[in-house]
Amino acid sequence: MTAPPLTKTPPPSADAARPLVPAAHPPGRRNRRVDALTATLFVSPAMIGFFIFVIVPAVGGLVLAFFEWDLFGTPVFVGLDNIVRLFTDPDMWQALGVTVLFVVMGVIPTIIIGFLLAVVVNSNMPGIGAWRVLYFTPMIASAAVAAIIWVNLYNGRSGLVNQFLALFGVDGPNWLSDPTWARPALVIMMIWGALPIVIILYLAGLQRVPEDIYAASSLDGAGKWRQLWSMTWPNVWGTTLLIAVLQAVGFVSGSFEIALIMTDGGPLGTTQSLALYSYKVAFTQRDIGYASALSLFQLVLIIVIVLLSRAIVRTRKERS
Amino acid sequence: MTSRPTRNRRLAVATAAFAVLPLLAACAGSNATGAAGEVEGSTIVLTTVTGLEPQFQEYADAYMEAFPDRTVEVRSTTDDAAEYAQQLATARLSGELPDVFFNVDFLADTLAKNNVTLDLAPGIDDGKLGDLTIDDFLPQFVGQYRPLDNPDQVTGLPVSADSVGLFYNKTLFDEVGVTEYPEADWTWEDMYRVAEEIQTKSGGAITGLAAPLGDGTAQIVYGPVIQAYGGFVYDPETGTSGIGQPEAIEAWTTLLAPYGTASGEYTTTADDPTLKFDSGSIAMGIGSRGAVPQTKTTLADADWDVQVLPTIDGNSTAGGGSYGLSIAQTSQSQDAAWAFLSWFYDTDAGMKIAQEVGGVIPPTDDGIDNGTWKDVSPPPANIAIFGESARTAVLLTQMPGASASVMSEATKKATQQVLLEGRDIAEAFQEAEATVNDAIAKETK
């Protein structure tokens, strides 16, 4: 006896070959041109804005690096003088060192803390809603407001940080005026400010990790920590790389306003990043040409970071 | 036939040129020239810093009430000096300079050198300020708006003759049982001695004296102290700074002495609460007359007063400064701008309101002697000291271009090197002097 089929297959007909939605226009060169024109029209407002407010100033900044200009007078062409000055300026080297230290001290802790907090936020533990709100609090405070709050927290005499340390008999330093502690103090604040976006990105990454691999690993006897480091962490590697690049760029340029408000780059230049140094050269010393050269150098630094990350991605893809 | 990459390259070059040419043309500055314009039915734009906007709005309102067919539009965007300079530059590039604008000593020379500000001297000589002449203003305050290269010109008029005094909080003195209040014959040693006594007796809860040097940039304090020791900050004749000379080193030694004993520990930023007299935990602080209205509000429950600054070797150490009003060379309503200034500097019109609203001290002999600025209800009971010190105050030194900003950075760095790294005072400030002189040389080349 032949078993009946589980589903009925409809008899073939002429409709089967017909597309569900008929093409509006048969493909052709004319239609492609119309599509291109339509797309251009839609994109053009944004492109015009991008050109006027991004391309023109960026190219202008690039060109100004070859001029001497005090904001008010007529720019004077000085060739490569500003570029040469970059390499003989000790303040630039110090600012570059500070920038690199900000990145080194900031990015790795931001990634580790952000990842762990995202795992916690992603769980269903009791009271997690309240924790989620707390984690995202830094996002609603502007950098300037947050900086002022942290200045008060770090105040050597009346700040909460030192009052807390005093509970354990520790005499805290004058954080923002101490050449040893000012930079770590700023990095801690910047990590705090960066965490919400890092957590959001990791949450998106965690939700793409298939549930069944956890079930399979549990059957194989893997505990929570083993699952975290051997299953979750490798599965969010792409997100980690994205966060690393974003945060590296963020710590290169984002340290500017925080340091300007909290320490003005001090003490002794220990918190003066390239971005803050170029701002001071531009608008305090009114040396726009050299400030443009500094910004150009910072742009090169960011391009190097991006290229490095692309090289890492390529190498990883080749290996896999 | 042109290949696609070549076409793309050409397009990129054309785009870059299109982007850069207008920018460089704009950087070259606006070539627009000013015009007299009409006074009746006129509208002028007045730009100031945010902190002064409310009082300038009141002046404008009073002016418009007196002359209903004239309009003064008051604008402000920032309190930051660097940002303000940037915005003036941007306004100039776009040909949108205000008719009348806030000017300040460290910016005045640059604005004059680049033909931003109108030379007011011929207009004043022609009677555009009514009976008021240049000689009626205190010469040192007008001097801040005379270009270094052309001292016959006057590119701004001071609004208030501000000088500094010693603010003291009697309530805090009494709290720790110190009855020796500041006196007019005090020396800096007296000030430090009493400050240290207060700080010690309070167990550090009260700061005896807000550090006079602040974060190291307080030229309004260190300038007069250097001069009191016989030194100079900037000599226009030689075009050099003397902040590393032996007399100046004596001054720095005095100024750096109180940190940690009579004052709090060094702090990096000038707006740290531990440096502010009106925080309520500081017994004494050097402050400008301009701080009086704010202090009246914040120390409403305290008994406080002011005294002239202590002397050094019998010399006054009172510093001073002013902000001024200038007219743009490109203004199309220069006569209307003059009409407003004429009303504003009239002691029976604008200056009367400025004294009532802004507490300004008119920068004229008549204004200091007969103005209503002294008629404020105490505290401070001793407000008249600001009139006396305005006449003898050592004003902020006008320096070429942006070299004053370089000096601020240099003195701050030297201060930090001494206080935080233990560097020798002479070494640190001689290096600062070299940095400043390099900047001056660059500006004047």
C-alpha cells in the first residue's frame, strides 16, 4: 500500500512560472537611468549638506595647514613650515603621548567592563530593570554637565571620592591637580561616559548569538564562566572590533571637551591630548595654520587606527 | 578620450578647488567699508559676552525708551574669551560684524591691527560724544584701546574703571576668634600671617586666603606685584617681557608662598570653588569690583567687606582692567552707533543706568568722584576704595597679537612646575620668559 502524501502538491499550471508581483517596467538602460536619477534626487539634499558642512571645512582645514593665519588678517602661504614644526614641537609630542595613553588606558577597560555589564543587562535576573536604567544614565547627561559633576566628585577637600576613601583611612589625592592621578581620573570618567553605547552595541551582538550553542555546551558540562569566555566572547568578536575602533577614535578626539572643562589640559600637560592642544593653538594663540597641521596629524592618526582594524578583520577572515 | 580614473581625479581636484577658493577668499577678510547711515529710524546690533547681556539689554531698553524710533538689538553667545574672538572673526569673514561690540584689552590690538575696529579719536574730537573728550577718561583705561603701533588712535572706550580689592568675610574671622581685620596699611606679610592663623585655627576647614595667583594665570594680581618689586611684565619700548628678571622672581616667590599654608592646595583650573571668595569658606580673597553684585547675592547671610590691597615696599599692588565698546569699521550705521555711545557715556543718561544696573564705576574723574556707584547698601561698606584704587591701578598690559595668551600658558606651566614638581622658581620663570619673548618676536616680525 502506498502511503498518501503528507501535503498536496498543486498541479503544475501556467501560473507557476508567473512572478508574484509583476515587474513595473521591464529592465533596461532607460529604467536604470531613471532609478539613478531618482536616487540622486533623494540623496542630494544630504550630499549638499555634507559637502558644505563637512567636505569644504575639511579641505579648507587641510589647505590652511600650509598657511599662517591669525583669524583676522590675510592668510600667508608658508609651505611646509607648519608640518615641519609639528615634528620639532615638544608640546605636540607630549600631547601625542597623552592621546596614546588615553587610548591605551581607556579602550581595553571600556571593552571588558562594557561586555560584562551587557551580559548582566542581557540576563533576566531580578531587579535588572533598575540596573538597566542606571547603566544608561550617562547617556542622558551632556559631556559638559557630566564633567562638572565629576570635578566636584574629585574635589580634593569636599569630593565624594575622597570622603569614601577616608572611610577606609585612605587620604585621597587632589585628583585633578596631581600630575600622577589627573590622567587616570579623566580616563575613569571617560570610561563611565562611553559605557552606555558600548553596552547597547554588545546587547545587539549578544542577541545574535544562537541559544542552542549554550544548550549544547551545557550538555557537554560547560559552566557559566566557560560559556562566557569560550562561547559568548568569541561570538561577539565582530562587535568587539567595532567597539574597539569606535572607542579608540572616541578617546583620541572625545577627550577634548572633558579635559578642557575638568583640567584645562593640566597639570603640566598630563591631560592635554592632541585635540585639546590644537584647540588651544587655534583659539587661544590664534595660530590657525599650525592648529590645522595638528588636526591633519590627528586625522592621520585616526586613519591609521581604522586601517589597522581593517587589517585585523582581513587577517581574521583569511584565517577562518 | 578621457579614462574614468582621470575624470574622477579631475573632478576631485575641481571639487577641492571649489571648496578652497571661497574659503581662502573669505579668510582674506571682508573689504566692505563702513557708512554713516541715518540715526533716526536706525537699527544697530550690539554684541557682548553672555554674562553682560542682561545689563546691556537694560541699557538698550532705556535707550529705546528715550528714542522710540531707534532700535538696539543686543546679542551674545558666549562668555569664553577665545570663543568670542572666534565669533568676531567669523562675523568679519561673513561681513556680519555688529555695529557696536564688546572689546577687551588682550584683543584690542589684534582687532585694531586688522582694521576691525574704527578709530574713535577723530569722531570724539568732532564732538560725537557731546561734550565728552578723550581727556575726560582715565588715561590708563583708554590706553588699553590704543594700538601698540599707533598710539594716537583709540579703538574702544572703557565702560567701567574696574580695579581689585581685598574681600574679607568677617563672619569667618569671628568664627575662629581672629579680630584683626584687613587695614589700609597692611603689607602682604600681614595678609599671609592672618590668613595662616585663620586656616590653622579652623583646622583647614576655612581657607585663609584664596591663592592670589590662582592657577598661575592671574595677571591682574601678578602684574602689579612684579611692578611693586620694580620689575615689569611687558615693556612696549623694547618689545620684551621681564617675567624672568630678578625683580619678577622676587614677586613670584611672594606669590607662590601661601599655597598649602595660608591658602589651599594648588588647583589646576581657575574656576575651582576653593579659589572663589563667594564659596563662603574663604576668609579673604583678591577680587575685582565687578564681583561685588555676585558676592552680595551668594554671601547674603555673611558679614563681609572690602579693603585696599596690601602694599609691597610701600607700593600699591592694586591691579585693574576694563572692557570697552568699539564700533566696527564696516558698520553701515556708524552715526547711529555714535548716537548710542553718546547717550551711553552721558553721566545723566546711560552711565547713570549702568551704575544702577551694572554697578559700573564710570571711567572718568567726574564719574569716580560724583557717580552714584558708591551709593549701594552695604555690604560692602567700604566700596569707595575701588574709586581710589582705580586711579592708581596697574592695568593689564596690552601685548602684541596673541602673546598675552602665550604668557598665560607659560606662567601657568611655570607655576605648576614649581608647586607640583618642586622646580626652582627662577629656572621655571626664566623659561616662561623665553617662551613669551619668542611669541612676541613672532607677533612683531
